[in-house]
Amino acid sequence: MNKWMYVLIILALTSVALLLTWQVSTLAEVPTPESPGMVALGKLIFFDENLSANRTQSCATCHAAGVGFTGPDSITNAGGAVYQGALPHRFGNRKPPTAAYAGDSPVLHWDEAEGGWFGGMFWDGRATGAVLGDPLAEQAQGPFLNPLEQAMANPEVLCVRVKQAEYAGLFEEVWGAGSLDCAKDVIGTYERIGRSVAAYERSSEVNPFSSKFDLFWDRATAAGKDVTKIKCGMGGGMGGGMGGGAMGCPGGGTNGWASYRNLGLTDAELQGLAVFNDPNRADCASCHSLQPGPAGYPLFTDFGYDNLGIPKNPANPFYTMPKKWNPDGQNWLDYGLGGFLKSAGYAPEVYEPELGKFKVPTLRNVDLRPSPDTVKAYGHNGYFKSLDEIVFFYHWRAMMDNGCMGGGMGGNCGGMQDMFPPPEVDQNRTPLAMFPRPQVDNIVAFLKTLSDGYFQR
Ligand code: HEC
Ligand code: HEC
């Protein structure tokens, strides 16, 4: 037997011993993720700026409650839309998605029936969840040590900072005596930190389902109306529509939007929702799903991946980052899921069809902002600066892909081809459904009903 075999055997024995003592000492006390103590602890960690290289940055710096747990800074959002890390001149390369309503994303997997990848965390799914069995907890470990984010040297430094925090007592209360031991069990502690943050991110404080839409959903359900079936419906003098015709949205008939009146949404919002949901109109819900999630309300994502053909954001500071971080300079292309799968060692026939695809984000709180002049950015690189712009892009993209038919232009694109720059990645683009220009405003009106804080549960 060589010396490595001895080392391996000793390692195996010690881990069994450790596991046994751990089980006796703490396993009985492992709290459920819903425990109020763990949620409170996770919140304190989430907002603790001391948990970064120079004590200036917390999760909330890039995921602030007032803007729906995404980036709060108008100036940043209006430009590169990418946030500086704790250390100066260090930028990541994507816009922060919301950290709310993310807890139901499954472990990243290929779905044979759907023929696509689903789950995981991040725009490209690289926090797969395979290690901890929970993508959200696994994601929460990342930013502390990411050199372009909170930039701490290693899990031990993080552990020591948590030990120094005022809430160190609460940590041991929640996770048991000895659960915050930075000498003996750094990795275990690191995992408990991730799971605590995830518990907060899954709490009702972060996922209150308290939007105008949720109130409408409750009222519709009580009235025996199924919101997942709302559609444009037939003409028939219900008013408010754009008239009949294949591309109008008159709202009559069974499940036509007009039959959902008097439940809290305006006619414009109802029409927007109908166009959003109707497979014969914009069909947004085929990705931003209206099917209720585990809490009984829709999450507006199917956790899948698609390439919409969003252009590059030339103001992204990542283009000018040193070679160490960005070897491709100005030629850098964000390949999303396909890029991750390639780096994870998958074969070309697996990753090539996924190049340019990004995770379908939830649309909850997509408009939430402290004041009307706060700028928010949309898309993985924050190219779009308003909901009007991105929804108009969907309208335009579908028209261009369909040879400008149906848009009242008789097959003539009328010089509209160049309204947006070319896609960042032009492979694997998803065909989008057409809907008439005037419906852009109604869809935006509907998206604005997804902001939490409209009512108290
Ligand atoms: C410097 C800004 C920054 C900081 C600090 C930061 N994040 Fe993020 N966060 C981002 C960006 C950017 C992404 C998207 C990165 C990507 O997709 O490659 C992201 C992605 C996420 C996601 C994925 C959401 C989804 O649906 O895929 C979650 C959850 C999240 N962050 C939570 C956290 C937590 C918890 C912390 C603190 C431990 C944190 N973030 C700290 C910028 C930041
Ligand atoms: C084929 C699936 C699919 C369809 C259909 C679809 N989306 Fe999306 N949506 C996505 C993906 C994927 C992204 C992220 C793309 C990216 O960043 O490159 C996204 C991003 C968005 C965003 C930006 C959210 C954010 O936080 O940055 C909004 C708003 C949005 N979609 C609204 C809509 C509306 C409205 C419709 C219908 C007109 C629609 N989507 C149809 C998949 C889809």
C-alpha cells in the first residue's frame, strides 16, 4: 500500500467519525428552512456589508428590495447595467436578475419531454444545484467569494466575519452549538450560510405575492374564473377592443378578457394580460408561465432557456476589463447556457444548440421602483431601459421574423429592419409570436400590475 492509500483511508475514517459526532451533536437540531430564526439570520447575512473584501458590499447592494431585489442604481442601470464589485474597477458581465421568487427553480436538468434545459440559477444556469440539491442555496455561496463581487479570499475569511458579527449568537441558536466553527468545519459553515440566505430568499417577506395581479387572481378564483384561460376572444360589441380581425383583441365569448371585468384589473390591463396569455397573440405565457407554482400563484417563468436575439449592450464595462478577466476584449460574446455547458465539458452536440440562450426571468416586480424616474434595465445585459422598449422589441422581432406580414405593412418592412442592432448571438433564436403594435401599451399596463405591496395579505 502506498502512502496515498493510507491518507485516503485515514480521511475516510475521520469523515465517518466527523459525520457521527456531527449527527449526535447537531443533526437533531437542524432547522427547517421555514423556521423564523433561519429567515431572520439569512436576512442579516443578506444585508451585511462586512461580508465583503473591504466591508462595502452586501447582497442587497445589487439586489435591493425597493426595485424588486435587482440593481437599484439608476445611473448604472441607464448605462452598462452591470454592478461594480466590492473592489474598484472590477465588474461582472451581466445585469443582476431578481433574487426574489427564485426558490422554486429545480436543479438544472435536460427535460426529454420538453426537449430543453430547465432550472439552475443565474442567467446561464451555472449554479446548477447539483452539489447541495438546492440551486438557491448553492447560488448564495457564490457572490461572497466571487472576485468580481464581494471578493472575499476564501470560505474561512467569510466564516470568521460571520463569527465576528452581532448575529453569531443567533447563528448557533439556529444551527446548533459548534455550527460556526471556522477551524474545524469551514465547509459545513459555508453551506449553512448559503442555506440561511436561501431561507430568507424563500420567505414570505421576499415572496409576498401581494401585487394587484395577485389580488385579481384571488378574486377571479373566488368567482370561479380560471385566469390561466384568459384570451382575446371574439368580437361582439363588448367594447374596449381594437375591433375584430385576427390581430385584434375584442375580449368577447367564454374566457374572453371582458368576462374577467370587475375583479380589480382595468380594461387595458385585462387586454394586456389576454394578449400576453393567448397562444394566438403574443403567447408570452408559453415561457413566462401563468400556471400556478407551489405557492398557488404563477411565477411568470418556466425556468427554461431561450435566445431572444437581444443586442449587445455596448456600455457594458466588461468589454474594457483587463485580459485576466476578459481575454476577448471588445469581441467578447455572451453565449449564456451554451457557454456554461461548454465550459462544464459537455460535447458540442449538447452545448451548440444552447449557445445564446438565457434563463427565462420571472416578471414579478419587473416595474417595481421607488419613484417613476428610477431607471431599470432589462435583459441579461440590461440593453433595454424601459418596459415599453423591451415589449416593443418583442413586437418588432416577431414582425421582422415573419417578413413584416400582419403588421399592417403588407409584407413591406418599411425601413424598420434597422430599428435595433443585430442579435448578440444569432444562433438558436426562438421564433416569437406576432401581436399588433397598439397592444404593446396594454402589455406594459399589465406588467405594471405585478409589483408587490399593492395590498397586505
Ligand atoms: C456586485 C453585484 C452583486 C452582488 C454583490 C450579489 N449579486 Fe446576485 N447577482 C448579480 C448578478 C450580475 C447576477 C447574474 C449573474 C449571472 O447570471 O452570471 C446575480 C444573480 C443572482 C441570483 C440568481 C437569480 C436567478 O433567477 O437566476 C440570485 C438568487 C442572487 N444573485 C442572489 C445573491 C445573493 C444571495 C448575494 C449575496 C450573497 C448576491 N446575489 C450578491 C449581482 C450581484
Ligand atoms: C420563447 C420564450 C419567451 C417568450 C415567448 C417571451 N419571453 Fe420574455 N424573456 C424570455 C427570456 C429567455 C428572457 C431573457 C432573455 C435575455 O436576457 O437574453 C426574457 C426577458 C423578458 C423581460 C426582461 C425581464 C428582466 O428582468 O430583465 C421582459 C420584461 C419580458 N421578457 C417580457 C415578455 C413579454 C411581454 C413577452 C410577450 C410579448 C415575452 N416576454 C415573451 C423568454 C420569453
